[in-house]
Amino acid sequence: MEITFQAQSASIDTAYGLSNINLTVEADGREVAEALDLDDRLYGLGPSDIISEFSRNDLLETIGEDGVREWLLANSNPDDTLEYIGLDKIHEFLSHGEPDGNSPV
């Protein structure tokens, strides 16, 4: 991988005869992250790591209901998804719906 970014300072550490070097830089982490591809930014992070970084509501609003639904259907077991959400949250959601006679609760 090659990455280019602005740095305030840099130091190089190398051993004689080796082709590898360690480069230490002082830089703005956000500028470095912006230079990375999304896959590289998210590498090693699990879904809970990403969700905990943002508020759940902001994340869901940004993605949109249809986007979340499509992803869940394609990438998860519905039983696991419901278990992760939790019965208390499901009941809370269902109880706040408008009464239209179609509510299963």
C-alpha cells in the first residue's frame, strides 16, 4: 500500500543491510485516514466497533431504512439479528406504533 499525506515531522529507523525501514511521523490522524480507502480504514473493526463510534440513530438515519433492510437480509440470519436487538427493544418499538389494528401486540 502506498499513502501520501502531510506530516509535521518524520524520523527514519533502519538497520544496516536491511531493506525495511520504520518511518515515524507526526501528522493529523484525520488527514491520514482521509487518504486511506474505506476498506483500509475499517480493517480489523467489527460491526460493534463501528456502531459504537457513532450514535446508532445517526448511523441508521445516514444509511436509511431500505439500506439497512437490504443489508440485513443479504448478510445475516434473521433470528440472530432479532436476538441481538433484544426482546425489550422490539416490544418497545411495537408498542410505540400507531394503532392501526395490524399490530401483533
